[in-house]
Amino acid sequence: MVYRYKTRGTCSSEIVIELDGDIVKSVKFTGGCNGNAKGVGALVKGMKADEVIKRLKGIKCGFKQTSCPDQLATALSQMVEQRMK
């Protein structure tokens, strides 16, 4: 399943996530801090979606109320929720 998520409150504008069952196959950010976005994508590859959500949810970037990792957790939460419907 491939999912496109429009981010809110971050420098990145979109996250494209590919899941294989409950395993993250790939994550690609559009915009944002290029190196950090690639790093986050590489680190979560092969992880279960629930574990990624648990680790990244609530991370903030500076004075912002969210971050690219937090937005990834939000997107994955929505993906998991949609799969359950």
C-alpha cells in the first residue's frame, strides 16, 4: 500500500510511505531538511508501523508543535486506521 500524506506545520510538504502489511518498505519526504528526511526514512525502513509511531509521535522541531518525524507518525497512524476499516 502506498500512501501520500500532506504534512502540516513542517518544512516538508508531503510524505510518500509504502507499507508491506505492517512493515515500512519506504519513506520519502518532499522538501524539508534533505539529510534528516533521508536519515529518518532509512532508519524506519523494515520496522513495524506501530513501532515507528511509538518512537516518533510527539517529537517537536524547535518551537513548532510538530516535526517531520511526528508527521510521519501521524501519517502511519492514519494508514493503520484505514487498513482496519
